[in-house]
Amino acid sequence: MVRQLRVSYVLFIAGLLLTGCVDRTELNELAITTATGIDGHKGDWINTYQIIIPSAMTTGSGGSSTGASQSAVHTFSTQGKTLRETVMKSSLEYPRKLYFAQNNILVIGKKAAEQGIEEIIDIYLRNLDSRETVKVFIANGEARDFLRKLVPPEKIPGQALEKIIERDSKLGSIYPAISMYEFISKISSDSAAGVPEISLVGSEPEKLDSVDVFKETSAKNKLKLSGLSIFQKDKRVGFLNEKESMGVSWLNNQIKNTTVNYVDGNVMSAFLIRKAKVKVTPIKNLNHYYLNVDVKATGDLLSASSQREMKDMQSIHQLQMQAAEIIKLQIQEGWKALQQKNIDLIGVGNKIHHKYPKDWKKIKETWPRELANMDIKIGVKMRLARPGLFEKSFNELLKNE
């Protein structure tokens, strides 16, 4: 009797599992979307999809690609009054169901970003098939034009953009990556958000539309991270260049690895920052606030052209002071840009709100003006962990020969 009950239980569970497969979708019926682009404005949206073509990704014997003459992605666009309508209309012209689980990149056109992306944010919060971990970019132009471009040597442009931003975040820290979740968290608070911007560089950008670009040893055109778009709430309100964005990265404690260069006449030094910790604290001084920035950085000496020896502590101290000076100048440049634009991209307002909640109620309405008048005090402690094997610069060794 017990055995019969066990058999019945197993059959019951198997029946449940089998019924779950009735509404399944076969893999060859899915359109795996690796990147999406959005242009337009409320009431008139254009959604662009970058679809992987599996047959173009296969490799034959001897390492030769069977899809060498075929693009690894197919890109198409749909238009509608709402973003959900644009997705629905994809069934009118594409034979497969759009599948967004592998979608890691969202590119938003500049005009769309300037007019407001509230509806884009809303769709990522409400729909289960939209990923909040998707990396966000702003296109210096129309997003659909960028998704049609190939990015050698990668076959899938969406993945190429993802790798570019990841490598910059790890090695340069100029334009840190931002996910949709992080973006929403920042613009829904008392601060602003920065989103990496991409541009087309070159005289013949149309060549990036063809797989022939993979046959060239050096492409004349390329996609490039070119700046940082600033968002206040759901609208793009400004832009930071490379130097300004670098300073903001310091203030946001987003430096993982980067290189700083010191140049003063014939004296030139380069330092690799391997570790950095930045603490930003707003301090109340009577009825005014100033910003205290404490930086602790560790790095290596990459090169030095000075003629002094590097074996004594005094020389190492001077090198550390050089690196600290450059870090301080970078922070000042970023802070100056934020004050000029009256944009709180580093969350100072949030810090004051938490530290001085009663005061924040008084200055919230006039916060941009208060930010523009804030002073900044920067302290940098740089530790040179490895000054290198040579006690003298190589230039000095050559002169002694």
C-alpha cells in the first residue's frame, strides 16, 4: 500500500512538470536581443533591436567561420505611440519573439534624453522582461544609427560596448558604467546622475554598417566613449568632458585603476593609481557649508624623466607630492564644472539631508545656489608603493654612458 502511494506521488509530480512544458517557446523561435536603442518622445517612440544571428557565430573546421560573410547581428526598428506598442509591432515584421533576458545595453538618443525619459524608466520598473541591470548609454545622435554600427574586433556590437565601458571602469575610471537601477536611484533622490555618452569618430561612419570593416587592419571609423551626459530627474541637462568627468569620478569614489601624469617643464612623471579611497563630507560653518574631501591613494611609478636619484626617502616624497598635486587638480576641475552648471552629481545634497535634516528643509529650494557658493578643501595622501627598480631615470643612465 505504501509502495502504491509512492508511485502515485511520483506520477503526480511528473504530471505537474510535464504540464509546465505545454506553453514553452523553442529556442529557435526566439529573437535574442543583445542591445536596444530608443529615440523619439512621448507619443512617438522608435525602438531599435539588435538581434543575434546564431548561424553567423558558428565556427567551422580549421578555425574558419562559416558566417564570415554575414553579420552576427540583425538590427531593425519599430515605431509606436508607446514603448509597449513598438515592441508589439515587432511581430508584424519579424518572425521570432523578442527575448530580452540577454539584453545588456540600452542606448538612448540625445534628443530623447533631452525631452525626458520618464516613460522609458517606467517600463523598466513595471515589466518583468526588462532588466534593471542593463547598462545605459546616451548616443550623440540617434540611437538607431549607433546600433547599426559594427565594432571590430567583436562580432556583436552590444557586447563590444559593454566590454569598452567595463574596461574603462577598471583601467581608466573616466566614465564609470551605470545600470538602469543605479540611474533610477540617483535621479529619484536629491542628486543628479551621469551617463556615459558615445560618439562616432571618423570621416566615413557608414562603413561600420558592413561586415567588410572586419577585413581592414585599421578602421578609419569607430565608436568611442566621448563624455558624460548629466541628468536632473528624467532629462539630460548638461555634459562633462573627459577631464571634468575624471574629477567627478574622484569625488564619487569610483577610481579603481587610473594613470596620472605630472608635467612641469622638463620634469615628467607618470603614476599608476592602483587603490584609492575618497571620503566627501559637507561641513557646516555658521550658516554656510564647505566640502571636505579626504583622498588616500596608493600607486606605482610608471616613468620619470627627472635627473634626481630615487633611492632616498626625500626623492620618493617629492614624487608622492607630484602625484597628489595632479589628483588635487583633477578633483578641482570636476568640482568647478559642477558648480558652474549648478548640478549635484556627487550627492552632496543627500549627505546634507542625512547629516543636517532640519537645515536641508531650509536650503532645499535654493540648493543649486548654495552648491555654487560652497568652498572645497582637498587633502590628498599619496603612497608610492613601488618606485621601480632603477635608482635613476633611464634618461640619466644614458647620459652617464
